[in-house]
Amino acid sequence: MISSIWAMDINWLIGKDNVLPWHYKEDLAFFKKMTEGKTVLMGEATYRSLKGYYKDKPLPYGKIFVANLINTKYPDAECITDVISFIQNFKSDLVVIGGKKIYEITLPYVERLYITHVLNYHEGNVYFTPFELSKYKLIEKKIVPGLIFATYEK
């Protein structure tokens, strides 16, 4: 199954200069729980951002795929230059973890969405492109102060 995970505020904001525009422990814990040890796909900027957070520690994922238009060597990841072909032919579980362009390209192929709805306004410069969330069925919801953790399926 192909899944996608992200957090967004009321205005569909997802980032600020390649970092999260907020810090909610519950959201970080949820992201870790849903991605740790899993096969993940991310863009180059997301990969670099995560490497900045983890410094010298290994990223906590299983197999890592990094989408990049330029075939690049990574010490801990495999480069994907054709995201659509990759996603169409991928036969195992995969979690798409960002950024904006990778979310947009993969959304038509994603079967499950893990969205943390941040119930506040934040400042930033990267917004998720709005889409019809009503095309997905809400299968799980957990509310904590300031956040709603929602799982949707096609």
C-alpha cells in the first residue's frame, strides 16, 4: 500500500523554508510511529532537511528513496529520477514523506493519507495544493489539544 503523511495548518501550510513552521511533540511522535523502519520516498530538499535534524545519526527509516531529477549518489538512500514510473511499479508498502512536489506527483497513486490537521494559523511559505479530501473516506480520527490526527483511505 502506498501511503502519504504530512501535517498542515488551517490554510494548508506545510512548511517554512524547508522546516516545519511549528513544533508539536504529539505530531513528531505520530510521524515517527508511522514512518520508523518503513520504506519511504522523499524529495531531495526533504532528505537534506532531515539530515540536518539527525546530524550524524542514521535516518530512522528502512529503505530510503530520494526523488531527484539529477541521478545522485546517497550514502543511505537510492536515487529515483522518475517518480511516476517508480510509484506505478512499486509493489511493497511505501510511505511518501514530502516535500510539496513529491506529494503532488504521488497523490493520484496514494491509497492512504495520514494527515495531522494543525488547528491554528502559522507563518510559512510552502502550502499543500488543495485537493478534494472528500474523495477519501475518514477511517480514524484522534483529537488532542491543537491537533487532529486523521487517517483517510480511497
